[in-house]
Amino acid sequence: MHSDRPAVTVLGAGSMGSALAAALLERGHPTTVWNRSAHRVRPLADRGARAAATPEEAVAAGSLVIACVLDHEVLHTVLDPVAGSLTGKVLVNLTSGSPEQAREVDAWARSHAAEHLDGAIMTTPPGVGNPEVMFLYSGSRAAFEAHRPTLASLGDPVHLGADPGLASLYDTALLGLMWSTMTGWLHGTALVGAEKTPATDFTPVAIRWLSTVAGFLTTYAPQVDAGRYPGDDATVDVQIAAVDHLVHAAAARGIDNALPELLKSVMERARDAGHGSDSYASVIEVLKNPAGEERP
């Protein structure tokens, strides 16, 4: 332990909570851990963590309290009885939940004279502690800046804004991006695999392609913000013609076509809404307004 490192409390020693506590210990923070099932804390205690017998004992041990439990119902079960002990402390809630739940916890924490940061862990437990991995935070900027060095022990801390619901909102949006990307990769892997191309051969080419796709996102973001979609690179009409090739190639090789058919249907809705000659970014208009209703 380093005497100059702030003491931290971690509430919850499941897979993720244990990874958080381990990263803090590795970087020299005096770390107190509490878990409802005490045996989950023993491996951390063997590495130098202090095992707290009760949530109240754990909260009293440090000015920074990190909670990572099953859900917000469990969070309140743990914290409500010791709410008075949080006065003057910073609660960092890394429990997964909705933006609305994050805002509710923020109001609850402030009602007990505690500062609050909501957070989203953008990795699985093995990635905790990697400085390249993002941890998203929203809420009190003052609390974030005061504890940034400690939070950096877990991963790269990114503060999104004062609205405590932002970290959760970004988290869900980014998970959607992840699932869409991985499923698209798996569909492509199945397609080339039908002709005996190993996934390990296809994947480096796919990753290189994703760097080009990232450039498309950078180009399209200002168009989305402005609501104007100049079709000076590739129009929705061109993309519809291109996705047909994917649909036919997959069908000919017995690959499930639910994903490309879904993509094609969204493109066609954008075309039917008058965006055929616009850029692909215009598809956002039908995603924002799936019923096609006129808006003021």
C-alpha cells in the first residue's frame, strides 16, 4: 500500500466488484470490501484488502465509496440503512441501470449530503485496470476531478457531463453499437466461412475495414446534428442496391438473412420517406420517427 493513496471502499465482490477492488489494490490504494456473501471477499483479503463485516463499517472506511452490486434494488437495500454515514463522502455507483435510475440515485445521495457519480464500465472484468479501457462517468464534475487519479486506477475515466443519467444513456447506446458490430462481423464470418475461409483470416481484413467505417461516422455526425444529408458520397439508393448483393450471396450459401433483410427494410423506409438521394446518415430520420408521423 502507498500511504499517499486515498482509501477506497468497494461494495460488492462479484466478478466485476472483485476486479475493481483488485485494480485498486494493485495501484496501492487501501481498499475495504464488503459483500453479502463474505466468502467472496476472502481472495481480496489475501491480497491486502480489508474485509468489512457490515456496509456501515465499509462506508466509514473511506471518503470514496464505489458500489457495484446486482441492481438498484440491491443498492438501496445495502445503502438505505447506512445513508447517514454517506454525509460528506462521494458515492460512485457502477451498478448497471437506466438513466432514470441514475438520476434517482443522484437525488437520493444529495438528500443525504453526499456527492454522486454514476458510472458505466465499458469492459468485462478482465479488462478492469487497463488504461485503454473507458469508464464513463456523469454527475458531479467537482467529485470527478477530485477523484480522477483514483478512478484512473480502474481504466480511462471519461466525464460526460453534469446530468447523472448520461453515463447510463451512453452505455446502452454503445452496447447497441457493440452488438450490431459483432453480429455484422459474425454474419460476414459465416458468409466467407461457407467457402472455407477461417475467421482468423477474415477478421484482420474486417478490422481494417472498420477503421474506414469510423471515418464515415466522423463525416456523418455533423450531418445528423444539422439534419441535412448531402448525398455526395453514396446515397441510400446506392446502398439499397449494394445490400441486395449481400442478401443474395448469403441466401445462396444458406446463411441466415435476418440481419441484412432488416438493414434493407430500414434503408427502404428511408428511401420511401424521400431520402433516396441523401447520404446513409439520413436513415436516422426513420429511426427517430418509426411511425412516420409528422412532427412540428
